[in-house]
Amino acid sequence: MGPFTSKHAVQIVSRQTLSREPEAVTRDQIPALLEGLGPSLRTLLGKASAEKLADQIRLELGL
Amino acid sequence: MTADDFDSTINVRARKQRPLIRLLLLIPFVSGAIVACGILMPDATAGLFYRGALVIAALLTAVSALVTSSAFEKGQKLFAAWSALGIGYALAAIRHSMRLWTLLLGGGITNRAVLDTLLVLQNVLVALALWWFVRAWQTSGLAAPMSRRTQLTWIFLGIAVAIVVGGYPLIQGFHTAGTDAVLLVSTAGDMIGIALIVPLITPALAMRGGLLMHTWLALATSEVFWLLYDVWVGTKGMTGLAPSSATVVEQILRIIAVMFAFVATVAHRRSRL
């Protein structure tokens, strides 16, 4: 999605879902953050690709 | 490790895809260059050549769009958008094939009502597709909020350009609605596409640096070339160019417009994991 939209997306979801700023999101909260990003990712990428992306992020973060 | 040290495999993949996508962007211009060869042919042969090129371009775009749509579930806006684009260009391929058949072999389906119906459906579907692309972005939850004033400014600007470009043929269509109802629908479809250029560029700008940017950018560029095509068709008589030269410009613009739609379909698949 590019750096601008990615930052914006994380900001929106962290504020709405976790009620905190992106910098304050803890490692344990990342799955919830990814869950919150799900609908947007599914809209733009389709379900399979959005799930792969979320899985890849979890893998890379060791979650 | 900070975020700046972390280079995910996703970023690595994105970097690898960028040169491929940049190559994709050359395809429409290469297609235009191929079509330009028609200027070297006798008129009758050039007519067949242009028609054949259009059939191939429309068919490629249709198939690619439908393949891209398969990644989405029914009910999703991008499923509808890619499907509508695919079916629209499939109808264009069928229509141009019918004309090509008639030119090559004579006979075939020459019924005006059939050809006009295909044209009308094509225009409606492509316009709908573009609308759904815009709505998909707007409802994704990612569109940065814009002030109402800015939104309205862009909307009116888009409509103004569409009216300037499409107004004259649309008025002509109204006056001769009996014989030019198809011109009316075709022009209206073009005007919708033109009015959506800015709403298509907005997500591309928002996603700059990302792979998805290229999809919306290619769709917007396709509409820009349809805009140039409409302007050319409306003004070519005033250029003083020989008919064959004017025709080749028209055909180049048209094929580039279609092939940018094709590029959008491929770019979207390349941006997915």
C-alpha cells in the first residue's frame, strides 16, 4: 500500500481497535492490530492474499 | 533492532516486483508502436490490421481482468469491478471480431441492433467497473479524510473536464437520438470514465511507493488515453492531416487506452502475495 497509506492504516487501527498510538502498540497487541487491518486488506487484495500477508507478518515477527 | 533495520521479505518481494511492473508500463506504448505500423499499409489492409489489434487487446484485457477477479469473493467491490471490466472488454472483443469477420469474409453478424447493444453494454460495464474501483478505495477504510470542500472541488473539476471533452458529442447525440443513441451512450460512458480520472489517481497517490499504486494509476492512465482519443476524434477533422494519418493516431490512442486497462489487471495480480 506504500508507506503513507500503511502508516495511516496502522494509525487508524491502533487508535480505533487498541485505543493507543502506533508507537505504543506492544508485541502482544500486534495480532489484534492485524485483525483490525483485515477488512481493508481483504478489500484491496482479496481474502487469500490478505491472509497470506497477515501470516507472513506474524512469521517475520515471530508471533 | 528498529523498524528501519527491519527489511521484511514482503519489502524484498515488493522491490523485486517494481522493475517488472515498470516493464509492464511499457506494454501500452509498444502496442501503440505496433499499431502505428498501420500507416505503412494500404487503407483496406490497415483497417483489418487495426481491427485485429483491437480484438487481441480487448481479449487479453478481458481474460486478465476475469483472472484477477477470481482472487475476490462475490459481494466484494473489487470482484464486481474486475468482473465488470472483464465482461465489458469481452463484449468489445466480440463486437470487433464481428466487424473483422465482416471485413475479411463478408456477411457475418451485421445487424446494427446487435452491434449497438454490445457497444452500449460494454460502455455501461466499463463505467460501472471504474465506479466500483473508486468505491472500493473509498470504503476500504484507508482513504485519508478530505475536507468536504476539497472533495467537491475535485469532483466538479472532473465533471468539468468530462463536459468539456464530451459535451459536444453528447449534445450531438441528443439532437440525433434516433440514429445516434449509441453515440449518446458511448459518450456518456466516456464522460463517466473521464470524471473518474481524479478519483482513480487519488488512491494511486495515497499508495505511492506501494505495488498497489500501479493498478489505480494504470486505470487512470487508461481513462486519460480514452480522453485523448475522444478529443482526437472530435478535432481530427480540423488538423488538416490526411485521413490515413488521422486514423492511425486514433488507433494508437485507442490501443494504448485498452492496454493500460490490461496493465492494471496484471499489476494487481503482481502486487498480491
